[in-house]
Amino acid sequence: MANYGSWAFIIGVILAIILGLFGQVMVGYKGYITAILVIIGLIVGFANITEKEATNFLIAAIALLATNTVTQWTSLLVVGDYIAGILGGIGTFVAPAAVLVALKAIYDLAYKKK
């Protein structure tokens, strides 16, 4: 299953970059690509992130998602819109994985008896 998770991660990053670079052109397909990114993010969160990796993954996800709140990207000449689009796509991909990993971590902390 880890092999599927690795491929899902690679495909998710590629789709996020494509969405960021060509999102303006692919307006009609943007909703479908976003839904696919969410599904792939869930697969990655379920298949790739172990209990030992959860803390590091969640810290990295928080840092990445925090960059999406910076609205100054678009003020960069020429590349700003592309950077904002790519980070938005990657955020769409990472957020569902982060939610799933966070829920698994909460479950492990609250309900598992050790």
C-alpha cells in the first residue's frame, strides 16, 4: 500500500503544480482537479504517514498551509500569480491529508490504551 501512497503523492504534487500554472486556462476543469487533489490527499494521509511521522508531517503541513495565507505573492511581478496558484494547489492537496493524520493522532492519543 505504501507504493500506492508514493505514487499518489507524486501525482498530487504534479496536479497541484499544473493547477497552479494553468488554472486560469482550465477554469472549466478546476473543480474536477480540485476534487481529485482532495481525494489524492486523503490517500496520501492514509497510506503514507505513519504514527511516528505524524508530528513532523503536521508541522510541515501547518507551515505550508500558513504560506497560503500570505496575500503578497500576487504582488510579485510575472511569477506571483503562479506561485500563489501552485501553493494553493499544494494546500488543497495537503490539507485533507493533514486533517486525516490529525484525526488519527487524536484517536491514538485519546482512545488507544497503551
